[in-house]
Amino acid sequence: MKTYKGIVYFWLGTMLQIGIICCLIAVLKFNKINYNKIAELTFLAIGGLSSAIWGFIISRKTGRVKQYIQIVKDFFNMKQSFKYYCMTVLFLMIIIIKQLVYGEMRDNIKWYTFFLLFVQSLLFGGVEEIGWRYTFQPMLEKYMPFEIASMVTFFSWAIWHYMYFYLVGAFGNLSNVPFLLMLLSSSFILGAIYYISGSLWLCVIYHALLNTFSQTLMMTSLLQTIITTVICIFLSIILVRRCPRVRC
């Protein structure tokens, strides 16, 4: 399969898969039809894993990998250069350092909450990277600069996330502007991490840690969110322009 077809098929497959589940849930709610926990988990699995599933399919079809097992190996490949781990932590610290320094934790957070949320975030957050960073954005970057590819990924990722939030019923707790700014900075950060390191694992770790801290630390002010977003985007662009791309 040609790369440009891979881009189209990945995007349509991912969006249609989660979109169909959202439509099904909307019909059930409109007709006031209750469904059990097993059905709820099935909807979550089919919709929430759509980007990962299509990442597997398209990576294989375009020749990105020869066997599906290679993606699993890359997902858990912790053996990465120390400097790449430092880069990943640096991006994360820019975003959360204020809350950590001042101990701005959410109420009722226990010592074990972080670890439970981290495991959950690996399963329901980190796996998204198989689709968006491992498969979709590298294909885009064959036709457009990193900056534009990151923006296209951001808009696509945002659409997907809003459908996902409908799926899990999380709209009530969502602050749109801060969330979109965080998603925008993450699109550039994760794109840069993968561009420079070629590591799916580091993208997974960053995504999982950011999700975990977002659920355990207090929200930052809108001004701080804007500032950290601008810093991270510019840093991502500078690093990509100065560092050679790792061929995976």
C-alpha cells in the first residue's frame, strides 16, 4: 500500500470505528435503552482502541513493519539512549514543574493512586501512540514539514478525543481551552520525541505520565498553560530542526 493511501485509510478507519460506536451509544441513549457493564466495556475497547488497531493494520499494509509482533516489541522497547529519556522528562517538567514544586495535588489522592492511574494510562492512553505517532504522523512527514504534520495530527487527534469523551461520558469535567492547548503542545512534543529518538516506548511513557499527572495534580491557570504550550512547541521545532531524524 502506498503511503498516501495509508494516511487516508488510517484516518477514515480510526474515525469511523470510534464514530460508529458513538452513534450506537447515542441511539441507545435517545431510546432510553440501558446496557450492561460488559456492553459498556466492549464499546470502550472497540472505540478507544481504534487508533491503535488501525495503527497495527496500516503499519503492516504499508510495509512499516513486516510482522505485527514488531510493533509489540517497539511498544515495550525500554532500551533507549539516556539523552532521549532526559529529553522526554524535560518536556514533562516544563508542563508540571510548578505543581510539583508547590505540591498542588488534587484532593483525596493517595500514595498508590499514581501507580494505579499510570497502569491505566498505559493501557488506555499509551496505546494511542501506536496510531498517532508510530504510524500516522511519520506518514504525514513524508509529504509535509514537521510543523504542518504536527498540526494535522493535532486536529485529527482532537476530533478523536472528543468522540472518545462522548463514549466515556467525560464531557462534564472537560475544560475545552486548556485541554486543546495541552493536546496541541503534546502533538508537537510527542512528534518531536518520535522524530528524534524513533522510540514508540518513549512516546507511550510520556503520554501515560502526562495523563497520570493531569489526574493527580491541580489544573494550572490558563496563562500558565499558554506559556508552557508556546515554550514546548518552540522547543520541539528547534530540536527537530537541529537533530537528525532517526530512521526506523
